[in-house]
Amino acid sequence: MVSREAKEFWRHGNSLFEESKFEEAIEQYTRAVELDGEYGDAYFNRALNETMLHRYSEAKQDLQKVMELQPKSPDAPLLMGDISESNDDLISARFWYEKSLSLKPDYSEAKSRLEKIDAMLHMESPKPKSSSQAGLSPQSQKKASEQATVIEDGQIKKLPFYKSTMTFDKVMGLEKIKKYLKENVVLAIQRPDLFKKYGKDLGVGLLLYGPPGVGKTYIVNAIAGESGANVLIARINQIVDMYTGNTEKNLHAIFEQARKNTPCIIFFDELDALGVKRGGGGGEGGESSALRLAVNQFLVEMNGVEENPEGIFVIGATNQPWDIDPALKRSGRFGDSVYIRPPTYKERKATFELYTRNKQRGRLSYGRLARATSGYSPADIKRICDKAAMRPLLHEYQFNKQRNLTMSDMMAILKDKDVSGSSLDEWYSMVKKDVISKTETQIVDGKKQEVVKEGKLDPQEKILYKALIKDIKKNTSSTRIRMKKFMRWWALHLF
């Protein structure tokens, strides 16, 4: 039985939390647990406030205590999953959401979180498990083993094939790009007979490029769902190995597995990290030498696809296409490139609608939200919706009273710059110096001279990536920066 005094501190902490006074709330919960060391609700609420302040280590300790005191509660695992997701640890996040769902199978928030993680990992959502894999049926164990990644002594032996149920109707806007992908990739997988009849190759090398968070990986997921093809996710951390020769062997193993299981999509995220430009210096046997060997092997494998393209589709994604070796970008390799731009006002509206569709919500002004997020990426918007949804969820947990997601919740997150903000603003500023030429004043022999310093792009690349260059110039101009700031401020405070 919780003492009256401890409960009073808990209630006061809840009031402070509602006012976003997280530090003060933590003090109240701390006094509550000092009075009652087994007050699970106080530990949980303190963990919540610590999470809001990004004190993840402290929050995890409190949540472990909650799980000891309240082993049947699904809320502590849910918040553990949220912390893991905030730290981009999707595997751990998935584990905690599964645990939450196993404790409460009808927990809609845990279910939606798990589905979201599975979509990001290109996996079909399994039914929630209430036991370890050791307790699964032989058929289930066989299926699980088939989905496992096998790496021995730094060498890839097998990668799991991923399936997707996503379709292009969940990709907001980008109609011309979706049309191109349907005609050149999806149709080739679904109707190879038509492509053979008209002498078209049945494989393609495609480069998706654009700022971070605009949906390049999301689009690959939709391609896989539309076509029903096998998908191999070629992760850089699994391919690159410290021992000489293993990186090249890993690349070969991935392409060999694809050749035996056509039609197949091989997806290389962050392609610039693997296909980096050669000729950057460094001694023989050093890091640059190892990268040259990796790029050479990549070229060998892509040549094999070019000569025998039967049903292998190699798709790369990058934020920095200018860092990819030119030999990889010629026709027959990653010869086709598609620029994925940030969303327009209408697309941001539709993205907010998409990411709040599965939530219990009141009336939301999607137009105001779209204006308040001028210059935001879809990933930024998704994060805002997820963080806002935690407010009514935690309200129900604390007060045992359900309420809908409201504009107040969305506005509270948007105004909190610790959990909101555009990831693109910093990115545009960072890459500007890499791609845009600039004039600098230097002193030569005591005289001032204007020197033009060119960016990394050669003349051909400037033509190839002109849409991206235009966006970088526009979004780093002082006029555009002022416009975005005014639009966001107006939507947040005056609308």
C-alpha cells in the first residue's frame, strides 16, 4: 500500500509533467520513491521525464526497476522500445515492443510500433511471441533459421530474403518517380515476357539520391511490395571486414545469392561508404587500398549483372552521390539515377495524415502542421507524430482515462526543439561547401586576389545532379532561411 505522502508527491510530479517541467517533476518522483522504494508508478513516471530530457541511462535503470515491481505491465517495455528507437537501435526496439505486446496482445500502440519497426527493417510482421524461440514449433524454428543472417569468420554465407507488403499508395507525392519505377522496375519483375519480347534488359542498376530522411529506403520497400520480388539488404557493416579479401568475398556472395533467386533486388544503403571514389591517396595496404579493392570487386559484380541481367535489380541509395566512384555510375551499372526531393506543402499534409491514421485522434489541422514543418523531411514528420502520440498514451497510464491525440499534443512537440526540428537545415548547410563553388580572398605577394574554389562536382556531375544542387543553393540562401523560419514561427504562434 503506497503511503499518502508518497502518492501526493507522485500527483504533484504528474502536474509538473503536464506543464513540461520535467526537472521539477523528477524531483517530486524521487521524493516519492525515497518514501516508498517499491512505488512502481513513481519509477515509471520518473523514467518518462528522464526520457524527455534524453537521460536514457537513468531512464533504463528506472524502467528495469518497474519491470521487477510490475512484471505484467506492458508500459515499461514500450518505453524501453521508444528509448532504443530514439537511439536508432531498431533490433532492441523490436524486442521491447514484442515483449510489451506479449504482455498485452491487444495493446494497439505496441502493435503499431512493432509494425513500423518491421516496415523499416523490411520484414513481415510476425505474430507476437509469448515465449522464447526454444519454445517454438519445429516449423517455426525452421522459418526463423531461414530468416537468419549467417556470417562466419567475417564472411557472409547467407543473407535473409525480405518481403514487403508496402505499396506506392503509401509513398506521398513523387508521382513522376513512382511512374518511372513502376514502368522500369516493377513491370520488369512482374512481366519479364514483355521485356524479352521488345528486347529490353530484365535487370537494372538504379541510384536513388537526395537529402537524408526523404524516403529513399521507404521507396525501395514499396518497390519490393509492388513487385513481390526477393530483397537482399546489403548492409555496409556486414560487407566491410578488416581482413584482406573478406570484403570482396562478401560482395561476391551477395550477388551470387541473388543470381540463384531471381527476380531479386539487392539494396545498398549509404552506397557512397562502399563505392567511394578511388584515387584519394594512401599507401599500399592502407585503408584507401582496401577501398579500391572493394570498388574493383563491385565493378566486377556489376559487370556480371550487365552481361547477364536476368532479373537482378541493384538499387543504391545515398545522400552524397558525388562521393561515389564515377565508374560505378556509368550506363549499365548505376547508370539511372533518381532524385528524391523533400516533400512539398501538400505532401507534408498527406504525410501527417498517413502517420496519424492509426492513432486515436481528435480534429487535427493538417494544413497548419504542414506550414509549421516547412523544410522538414518525412522522417522528421514521422518522429513528431510518434512523440506526440506518447502524450495521450501516458495520460491514460497516469490517470486511467483515455483521451485522443490533439493539436495541443502536436504543437507541444513542435515547440520543443529537443525532440523536434528539421534535420535538413543542418544537412544543407553541411554539404553546401562540398558541391557549391565559392570565391575566397587570398593574399598573394602582398596583394589581394579573388580565388574561386570549386566544389567536388565535375561539370558532368553538375548537370546530372542539377536538381539537388538547385535545392542546396535555394535552402542555404539567406532569403530562403528567413522565409522558412517565419513560416514555422507564424504557424506555431499566430495561426
